[in-house]
Amino acid sequence: MALATSPPEAPAKGRYSSDAAGLGRLRAGAFVAPALVLIAIFLVFPALWVIYLGLTNYRLTGLAARHPQLVGLDNFGNALADGSFWSSTWLTVQFVLGSAVIGQVVLGFTIAWLLRDRTGPLKRIVEGLVILAWILPSAVVSFLWVALLDRDGGTLNLLLHTPGFGWLLDHPMLSIVVFNTWRGTAFSMMLYGAALGNVPPSHLESARLAGASGWQQLRDVVFPHIRGHILTNLLLISLWTFNDFTPFMLTAGGPDGKSEVLAVHVYKVALLGGELGVGAAISTVILLINLVVAVFYLRLLRSKK
């Protein structure tokens, strides 16, 4: 009788827990599977296809269009040896720094800071106008800006009494930088508006009582609280601006390539020039640059300081 013992229940509980965990993983996988399929179809496969095309001599016309051949890294070497690629890269850096890092960040934060304590119709009107520029289709806003900056009869020349001044011809980069700043400020404004709402008012009040100036309050109280939002905003708008094709609708990359950013350069090489293999190689280089920028911002975001 002493040897007769009841069966242990621990293994049964263990098996039940493992079965429940396995069932939970299956359910989670079933919910995630559609999203993974869409990501694979619309992101992973196109990226792999572009990398493959960059290794071939694929063209829009001719024998290479029907029977493309692998050329290895020749397309990458030709792209990097082309002076127009480096010129477009430098113009893209100017475009990103001018319209995204400086323009949208500064203007978006300024608007959010000035409107943080305001209520009433003025705040709604300002926010509505800023957001309207962001949600309108690119073709519509580009047409409006061409009409605004037109040399012959443009609205801006009529207001400034400077007939015949070619903004898009004489200052193409400045024109697209101002245009992109005007159009993309809404995202920064909304992000910073939400971030400023999380800054404790008591901290600002303590800084004011301690005699801190407006800049000292921003530097010592506001910026440390919204640091993560600033880096997230910089990451997103930098990548969006780096790959933006909208400047083509204003200047078509001209005159003489003075506003030919990398997105426009790829379009001219791949579609207008018919060299899809070289265009795909340049696109792969752009993808690598985007990855480097993203990793740089993420490391800053994860750092403790």
C-alpha cells in the first residue's frame, strides 16, 4: 500500500501549458500572416527584383529587353563613375537638409510651439491650412506652384512687381526646397503638437520661476522630453524627402540638371534613357543609403543620452 501513489499532475499541467502556448503561437501567426504576405509582395519582392535587375544589362528596347544577361557589378561601377550621379547625390543632400532637416523641423516645431496654448478659430484655421497643403495631391499642388512661380504672369512676380523673374529657372533648388518645406510641415507640426502636450507644465513653471529665458526653457525642459519625437520625425521626413519625386513636376530636373535629385536621376536613366539595369543599380545604392541613414537615427534614438 505504501508503494501505491497518485500520478503526478505536474507533467499534465506542463503539457497543457505547452499545448496552449503552441495554440497561441498558431493564432498569432494566423493574424500576422496576411500582413507578412503583403509586405513580401509589395516590399521584399520588388526590392529583390531591383537588386537582380541591377546585376543585368536589362533595357527597355533592343535585344537586352528580350534576353537580358548578367553583368555582375558593372552597372554599379558605371553608375558610381558617372559624374551626374554624384552631382545628383549632392543636390539630394541639399534638398534633404534644406527642406526636411531645417525647413520642416524648424517650421513645424515653431507652429506647434506658438499654437500649444491657443484655442479657438485661429488655431483651427492655421492647422487646417497647414494640413491642407499636405493632403492635397502632388499633381495639384505642383500645378499651383508652377502658376505661382511662373516667369510670365506668375502670381509671385505680380505681387512683388518683378515681371519676367524666372524663379524656377534661376533658383530651381531654392524653389523646390521652399515648396517641399511648405508641403511637408504638417507632419512635423502634428507630431510636435502631440509631443508638447506631454511636457509637464509644472516643469516649465519651475523653469520660469527660476528665471530661465525662453531658449533655456526649450533647451533644458522641452527638448529633453521630446527628444525621441524629434529623432523619429527626422528619420521619417529625411527618408521621405530623400526619395521624393515631386520636384520633377516643378522643374523636371532642370535647368541643366541643377535640380536633378536622385529620384529624378533614376527616372531619367531608367525610363527616358531605357537603361533599366543601370537605373536599378542606382536604386540599390539609394536603398543602401537609406538603410545607413535609418540605422544612424535608430542608434541615436536608442542611446541613453
